Amino acid sequence: MYEKFYGLSSKPFQLKPDARFFYGSKGHKRAMSYLEYGISQGEGFIVITGEIGAGKTTLMRNLFLELVTDNIVAAQIVNTHVGSEDILRLVAAAFGLEYENLSKASLLRKIEEFLINVDRQGKRALLVVDEAQNLTPRALEELRMLSNFQTADKCLLQTFLLGQPEFRQVIHTPEMQQLYQRIIASYHLGPLDVIETRSYIEHRLTTVGWKNSPEINREAFIAIHDYTGGIPRKINSFCDRMLLMGFLDEILVFTDAEIKKVINDIQQESAVPVQTPVVSLPDQIDDLVDNYSDAAMVDERLTRVEKALISVIGAVKKIVPTLKTSNLPD
């Protein structure tokens, strides 16, 4: 929608991972170095952790593009809410092996035969497990056991584990010591700083043909970083909304004022509406104020109405403690 207005070839801030937009921040470059080191070692486990939306999956996809695919057979698992035996089925499925209605022993035999065949072809097998923090200890143990498949001089399977920060606590527990001892490199991917946030946004915009329209000033970049915390996925979501508002309001220069307006719109949409309590007045009040034909009974009826109103106001005060009572009858 806004692409044509700003002269962009496509959306620069889509949420799905796209290696075209990979931005090598200091943290991402360091994480990539660990991954490349792991690939060169050809054994053990590499662990990369980071907040939700920090760019772990994009990091892996960028690595896959750089790999010499003729020499490496890579597979990825993204659904990790499974038990110990199902994780083996997912491994088999990821490598394109038969897995349905097979026993655990049969699954292990098929996986081992596949890995041996990969090695005979002069290739290496790489397994990437995303959202590793969801794996049970038994499922992690099954993955560790797969690393036991080896020839006389080499390991047949290398595994990368990508997870959220809490996964670091999991691998340091006593029951995970055997897995921990096989981790040859580990890195935590942190958020972008203010300068990197600006470079990240400009990088994604430039990738789709940005010619400084819209212009984004320094204060706007700072406001974006403060709101998103430097998390790439949050930056993407916010900037997509920012450009949409810019298109609708024909904004060509974004300052911190425009950023605050976008933030305010988002906060209003996400706010939980407050329901105002409905107070039902007693039916007797309507009956009492109707049809005053007998003048002699007016005073008595007014007294009854007054008492009924005082009763209602007392109920309202319980709901609205700040109700003023200075004008109530004595």
C-alpha cells in the first residue's frame, strides 16, 4: 500500500524472516562467527540464544545461504512441543526419511544409515533445532544421543540449538551436564543499540530502493529504539505501522512527534476497554413519582422518594468511592 507512495520496490519491514534483509550488527556478526566456527569443527553442539524477535532464525537462514550446499546436508526443526520419541520422528522427517509407524529402534537405525550414507558421499549432516527452550529434558537427551553416531574419526551429525534466554538455564542444570559438555560454542544474541537500530532501519529501506523518502530524523530514530528496545522484530512491526500512517497522512518527514503519534495509536488499540458499571434504580421510584393526584399525600410521598434516592446513592457510592456527597439531604 505505502510502497508506491514512497517509491519502494517491496515492503521493507515484513515480519517473516528474509535473508535478503540480514543486517550484520556487532552481535549478529559475532554470532555468525560462532556458527561458522561450529561448521568448521563438524561436531558437537552450537547454542545461540536471544530474545523473541532478536533475529536467530534470520541468522540461520543467512548461514544457509553461505554454506556450500553441495557438501552439507542441512535440515531444520521448528516445532519443538514434542516428546522424546516424537523428536526422533521430526529429525527423520526433516531429513526426508520414513518415520510413520516406526518403533524407536527402527527410527534410530534409519537415521544412522542415512548419516553413514551422507558421510560416504563426502558430505556432512547438519541439524538446526529452533525454539529449543520448548524441548523436554528427555527430548534433549535424545538429540545428544544422536551425536554418538560417528565413524572411526568423525562425528556424523552436528546440531545447532536456537532458543530463548531461558534455554541457557536449562542446559546448565545437573541433568543436562552430558549435553553441556558437548557444546563447543555458545552465544547470546542481544538487542540492537541506538546506532545499530538506525543502521538496521536504513539497511532494510535501502534494500528496497529507499531514496531518503520518507526522511527520518535523528530524534525519530531514538524514539523508535526507546519504544522497541532494539529488538528487530519489534522494529519491523513498528516501522511497518509508521510507514502506513505516513502514507495515509502523506508524511514525508518523520520526527519524534510523528513517532509518538504512532506509539499513541498502538497503545490505544491495545488498551483494554474499561466497562462502566450499570446501576439499576428501584422500580418503586418511578411508581412513587407518578400520579400525584392527592395533594395531602405529597409530603409523605416526597419523603419516601427521598429515602429511596438516599438508598440508591449509597449503592452508587460503593461503586464510585469519589462520589461527592456535599449536596445530599441531611
